[in-house]
Amino acid sequence: GVPVGLVSDNATEANAKVAERMFIERTLYPKLVRVAQKITQEILPFWSRDYIAEFEDIRPTDTAARLEEIRTASAVLSINEIRQRYYQLPPVAWGDLPVNMAQPPQSSASPEPTAVPQPDSIEVGRE
């Protein structure tokens, strides 16, 4: 059900955030998992038995802990491993080295910065 902290006029912001997290983790997410299982069992077999239905994980995460985990992993994982594991991104050509050793290639498409010529003196006319 819906936690009281989500709908109460007397709820503090902290209580509302905890209530929202509980609602997502204990009510919405389990329902999404059950719906995905039903889709996998009853609808997808019409196309292929290899298909599996999944919803995105909507449960809130601790951002600070996740960033610390990525920072710690970057000492031993390559850029491509971090891209795949944490961001679901495709590999890059220069990403096989550990993060602290890899440098992205210099792009030749971007022109070298050029100095803008400055006038020697500026004349201000008086009328």
C-alpha cells in the first residue's frame, strides 16, 4: 500500500523521502517484477522462448556510495569495463587500459587554436 508519509499533510520532508523509497522498494518494484515475469511466461513465448521481459530498476540508489564504488573500481578496471558495468555504454578504442593509465586520443578534427591579432593601438576620435 501507499505509506502514510507520502499522503499526510503533517509529514516532514525526511519522512516523505523515506516513505517514497519504501513505496518504490516494497510496492512498485515487486509489482513490476511480477508483471515482467507474466509477460515472459505468457506473451513472449509466442515470438521466442529466448526472450525475457524486464523493466528498468526504479529503486533509488545511494549516489555517494555508487560514485565511491566507481572510484575504487577505476584503480583496477579498464575504461571499457567501467563503461560497460556502470554505464551500459559500448567500448571505446582507447579504453583497454586502466583509468589511471589511459588517455583519450587527440582528435585531429579540431583545429589548433590560433591567436587573434591585436591592434598595436586604438585610436579614439574626439569630435
